[in-house]
Amino acid sequence: MIAFRPKELQRITGVRAASRKTNRASFCGVVPWFDLENLMGASRSDGTSFEGIIEFESLLEHDFLVLTRSDGITTEVRPQPRKVDWFDLRSRKWRVHIPDFAVVRRGCSRPIYVQVKPKVKADVLAEELGLIADEFHRQNLPFEVWTEVEIRRQPVFGNAELLFEHCGPREDVEALDRVREVLRNAPRTVKTMAQIKEASGIGGRTLGAVLRLHILREVALDLEKPIDDRALVRSVRVIRDPAADQRAV
């Protein structure tokens, strides 16, 4: 892997330098992962926290995590989840492969095993990756190879970076409530970002609130288009009025 000096990666939490002991020529870091729909729930039934971190070992792996964190379908990612023995037909020897991640997607009962590789390396290792994929599929284990072509495709990745900033546990409650009110009272279910900004009266805080609502799946943004004032915001969940609920009690 490519070596990076930690001082050049201050934006990434938990960067570790190359290690002679482990023969690493790369670095390690972590990406936070929070269950936004249950921030008030401190733990799962087994006592483990909903809040956690996911380790990565390259900038491309970091970008893959940023992308999946905000894609709306990925619910869990586990780094280096298992070992799979595969037979190398070229050398006639058994080898071991450890995929970079196991990804759990909404609506799927089984994890998908993902190998993240720069395209140039994936092309060189195409035959080997094909043999590995064959063994995964033989064991009924879904397997995918992701390169920068899929991960950093624009404008999707640029939008993912924007959304990632709003995936943490802190949120602007006042801005969220104001945008929810605007959307609840809107005569139609689709408005532009500019229209919501004007109606809410909270200026630049509107963007952050809409991004957070997208992460919470209360609204839907088209991630295939740039997120700007012209972006269409579609309500996908009925936004209830807490005051009306209180009056009904």
C-alpha cells in the first residue's frame, strides 16, 4: 500500500503510522458510525453500544466508508470480517483471503463481502480476484470488488461527503424542527432547497437540517445530482406535529 505521513491526515481520527512490527507500509484510522434513529437508546439488548467506530487501512477504504455511511441502504459494516480459504489454480496451492469489509444492507439477510482496491491494482490482480470471487460464490457468500471508479464517482461521492458531516450524534434541533414545520405545511411534497431556506428563515442552517433529515430518511435527495439550492427535497415520511399530538391527549 501507499505510505502516508500521519501529519498529512489530520482530518482522519485515529491515524497510526507505518509499523515495522507488522510490516505495514500504510496507515490505520477509524470512522465513527452512529445509529441515528436510536440516539436516545444507550445500548442494544446484549449491552453493546450502538455507537462505534470502523477501522480502515487506506484513503480509498476511508472513502468507501464515507460513501456507504450515507447511501441510505447500508446498516452495518465490519472490517476484515472472516478468512476464506481458496485454491490458487496457478500455483496449485491453498491460500487465505480476508475481505476488507462485510457490508449489511437494508432488506438483505446476508452480508456482502467487499474488497476495496485501486483500479490499477484490481486490473493487475484480475485473475486472482476472479478465483477468490469464485470461491466466495461457491460457499454462497456474496463478493464484490470496489475501486475508485465506483467509490469516488461524482456527484454521488461529493454528496456523500456532505452527508457524512451530519452522521454524528450532535444535531441542530431547532433547525430540524423549523424545517420539519415548513415541510409539514408545504402544499406539495417536493420543494427545492432554496424554497425551504426562504420559508424557514434560518439561512445556511437549512442545508444541514435537510441533510440530517435525509440521513434519517424523513426526506429524500437525489444523490445523482449536486446538492445545492436547486436540489429537490421530497418528503418520504409523514412529519407529525408534536403540538397537535399533545393537544389530542
